[in-house]
Amino acid sequence: MTLDLASLRSVREFAEAFKARKLPLHILVCNAAVCTQPWSLTEDGLESTFQICHLGHFHLVQLLQDVLRHSAPARVVVVSSESHRFTDLVDTCGKVDLNLLSPPQKEYWSMLAYNRAKLCNILFSNELHRRMSPFGVTCNALHPGNMMYTSIHRSWWLMTLLFTFARPFTKSMQQGAATTVYCAVAPELEGIGGMYFNNCFRCLPSPQAQDTTAALSLWELSERLIQERSTPPSGALTL
């Protein structure tokens, strides 16, 4: 099934198509990401790294939450990164700042955008678990490994060169997938969530990733962004 996380319309179409199949959903892995790509806006008017790595996944889970509940016990697994430790998202009032998540071109740095999106992943995972665990749906986040050679670096030749040199010393894709699979199927994690894993072991994420106020702020901001982009323009006719 085709899904373009850079398009909220595509996410909605995918969710409807999946629901039409009347299938259960016991495991949902939010894995897709982009990194070190040039600044660009999606068709929804948001910086692409932020939308692909976080908001598209957020909307997908939002649309499939009823299916997850009806399929309980179910698990959502969110692939983050240790890169989340090298950034912050909140303003002086403790609220998540949209200007940091979706900056104008002159304030954009691709690696920082990726770090921020990966911090979003953990905050989202924690808040999702808090909301869904009473219904038998758990959620955990994880770090798959450093500089694994995948196509994530394809947008910048320098990163491709660095990943190529690092390749003999990093995990294979199979090894990198191990923690994702562990979070998805390990019997000892049944009913357990709101955690962050690395190398199949639980570890503590950054202090801001553990901030429940920031997690709630990000959730509310994400809902508002989707609502604004799902509402017909003023004066438009709805049938």
C-alpha cells in the first residue's frame, strides 16, 4: 500500500484504504525518516523533515487508533535516534516552538532539523502510551544504531561519504532492526510502554524527552497543525 508521509492527504487516504480491508492491527512500526536534506516545504506548507519524521506518523496513528484499540493487545513502535539528545524544542514558557520545528529557510540546518524530529518521536511515543495504554495499546521508542548504511543519507554527498567510511564499523541493517523487532514482539514487554530502548536494553533518553509538559505541548501543536490543514478554506463549500 502506498503511503507518502510528506502529504497529510496521502496519510488519510492510506488510513481509509487500510480500514476498508477490515484487518486487525497488532503492531505498527513508525520507522520512516529523512535526514540532511535541503530545506523544502511539503504540500501542507511545513518543513519536510518535521512532517515526514513526526507529523505524518502522528496523523497516521491518530487515524488508526480505533483499529489499534479493537486489536488490543497492540503495540506502536517509534524509531527515534540518539540524535535527539543534541537539541531542544521548548520556548521560554516551556511550550514546544513551531518555529524550531518548521523554520524558515534562512534558519534551517538539516542536521538540527533531524535531531528535533527525533526528539519529537520520543515525546510522541510517551504521550501516546499515556493515552492509549488504558485501552491495551502500548508504545515504546528506540535507537536503532549509529550511522548505519541506508538510503537516509542520500540527499547530501558529504553524509554519504561519511556513512561509507563508517560502514565497516557500524551495525548492519539486520542488526539495526533488532531493537525494533524486540520492542514489537518481546513477550516481556507485553503491557509495558513509555520507554526508550537502545541495543534491546532500556535506557534513559534526554531530560527534555522525559518532559511530560513538552510531550503534551507537542501533541496539542500536532493536533492543531493537522486540523488547520484539514479544514476547508474560509468561504469554501463543504458537501
